[in-house]
Amino acid sequence: MTTSPTPEQINKLPKWAKDHITWLKREHATLNQQVESLGGTVKTAVELDPYRDGLVQISPLQKIFLPERITVRYSLGKGGYLDTALRHGRLSVQATHLDGYMEIQPTASNAFTIGFEGMRR
């Protein structure tokens, strides 16, 4: 198990080593901020909730928010994919699949499924 050095231990180091530790701490803080901005708790229009099953939230754990201009890609196998993005307040969906054309099938007045012609349902 490794532990952080105490301030007394750091004070005994040469100046170049102290400066390097200071730089590493600053770099660590910067990287943490970048990670939080990529998938953090700051509310954006793009919300990831891995614990939601349909319309029912099955866990009280914290949601993850993604940057506003992100594209989420779902791999469909056989080189196919489905890209989704929120652009100017509208959901943009683009798909490529080797088995045929994209089909949008309504399931309710406020829900639909996306399948591909020729794919098993």
C-alpha cells in the first residue's frame, strides 16, 4: 500500500523535486476537471442513466451528464452502428447496418423502436 508523503518529507526534498510534485498535483487537478466535464454531475441536456429500465428508475444512484454536443454510438454488430445526438433541440439519428434499411416503429404516442429491415426482432 502506498501513502502520500507528509509535508515534512516533501520539505526535505530538493527544490526540483518539490516543483515537480507541485506540477503533478496541478496536472492531476486539471485532469480531474476534464473527466468531470466529460461525464460529470453538472446538469446538461444529455443525461446518462445506466440504472433506468424504460420509464422506471431502478436505482437512486447519481446520473451522469455528458457534454451538449456529444454523439452516442451504439454498435450493432457486423459493422453496423446507430449514432444519436441532440442538435438544436432535436434528436438526430443516423444508422448504418449491413442487413437493410432503418425502420422506425411506433410503440405508443410518445415512444418508438428502431429496427432494421431483415433483422430479427
